[in-house]
Amino acid sequence: MSRVIVIGATGHVGTYLIPALVEAGHEVVAISRGVAQPYRPHAAWRHVERRQMDREALESAGTFGREIRSLNPDIVIDMICFTRRSAELLVDALTGHVGHFLHTGTIWTHGTPVAVPTTEDAPKQPFGDYGIGKTEIETYLLKRAHADGFPATIVHPGHIVGPGWNPLNPQGNFNPHVFSALARGDRLALPNFGLETVHHVHAEDVARLFMAAISSRSAAIGESFHAVSGKALTLRGYAESMSRWFGREPDLAFLPFEQWAAEQDPEDAKATWEHIARSPNCSMEKARRLLGFIPRHTSLQAVEEAVTWLIEHGRVEAKGQAAAGPIQDHSASL
């Protein structure tokens, strides 16, 4: 049995990862900043040691890494590291004191794809603070793994989906009323020709990939792995599929991006641009080959589960039900 420290344990992935670790026989310490509860209740949480830590404050004081090391971990899973400096502080403290270190990256490290499906070793062209920062962390961790033997593995999730929060919708943003429009059979406008791509992953599959990496430690150390569904979706195909899932025939319109954006809420338009400018379409072959991992959920299955939850909680209008308005957007949380 290993002692596993999970930093950022109550977010999207942690909701599934913590029970999986407990059920596998690990001793688990869940670190979170506040007292947030996981999205789904599970009896396994009764067997978890929970600790509150303000990472930013402790890093400023220069003590965060020492605090984590003092917990005597065999494995550390870092879900919420966003800068190279933050990674360096933790890695320096854990060097020689941990058997496996797993970092949560993002497929946004690829930036604009060249050939698809994109593999983990493709040349990277990240843009934006988030993608650039995560790329710097990946470069640093892989260098430490290959040059110094630090036992690092990087997992790069796509657009994380699950019950309890708004999924990335067929317009490429997080407004749940897009699903209500499709459920009513309203015409839905998409940017350009609707051929840009989005690549979802169910939060459970991200958790399963972490578990696979832990189980195949020797194959996982010094490597990066995508965590996405088997296939990306075009916006058009996504909208058409969801329309039919609601029992409607698709009624779509297509507008040049600037014209489309002018008719949207500015924040929704900005989110759409962020996603379609990258249009991810990533390969899962490496995880299959090295870890024996195959995603359990397709993109559509993951989204349908999430939208079913939104309908049940009155957040999406379907079959005569009135929508209660958008829920809080946790899309950036892991």
C-alpha cells in the first residue's frame, strides 16, 4: 500500500480519483484550499485524511514543499500547479523523498495543431498564459526526469466533462442555454463552417489514466500522456448529434466568426475563440501502448451524462421543463 498525497483533491478529477485510490488500497491524504465537497458523494471519502492548505500563501512563505514532504508521501499527484516556479518549489522539496510524482497538464500545451490526431511528441506552439505556463512546467519536469531521475509523469487532460458542472457546448463555450436551444429545436448559429474541433474527456477517464500510470510506474516515469476521449468532435457534428439526442432534427446556421461573435455574450465569444483557435484533436495511442489504457467514455457519452444532470437539476430546458438559468461555471477546475 502506498501513501498518496493529492493536491487539489476535491475538483472534477479528484471526485473520481480519490475513491479509485482508496478502493485500490492506497492510504490517501486529500489537500484542498477550502472545505469544498467533491461533486459526487462516495463512501471512500470516510477513509481519507483531509487537510486544508493555502498553496499560494505557503509558497510565498517558502514552506509549501516542506509541508507536503512532511506528510511522508510515496506518491504525489499535483492537480493545481500552473507555473514553473510553483513546480520547482515542490520538486526541489520532494527530490529524494517521493517514488512517483504526477502532474496535471493540459492539451493546450500543443497550441495550434499541425497534423492530427496530435501525438504527445509533436512540436508545440502554445499561446496564452495557461498553455505557455503548462508547457514550461512539462519541459522542466521531463528534463528533471531524464537528467536527474526525478520520477515525474505528466497527464494532459482535454475538456473535462462530468455531472455537476457545465460541459463545453457545441458553440465552444460553457453557456448551458445552448443545450436548451437544441432541446427546443431552435436554430443554433455556429462560427465559420462549424468544422473546428473540441476534444472532451470524462473526469472518470482522467482519474483512470492516473491510476494506470501509477500501476505502470516504470513505463510512465519520464513520459507525458494525453487524457482525452477516443475521438474529437467538430462543432457541427457535436451540435447535430445533441439535437438528435434531444429528439430534434438539427437546425444550424453558420456565420463568419466576427459576425457570429457580435451576436453573442462577449464572455461566451471569448471562450469560443480560445477553444476553436486551438481546435485540439489528440491521439490516445501512447497511453494504450505504454499503459494499456483505453478511455471508457466517448465525447458524446460524457457530454450526455453531464447534460442529463443539468436537465435533472433544472439548468437545461428539455421536454417542456423550464431552465433555471446557468449554474456556476467550474470549467477551469480540475
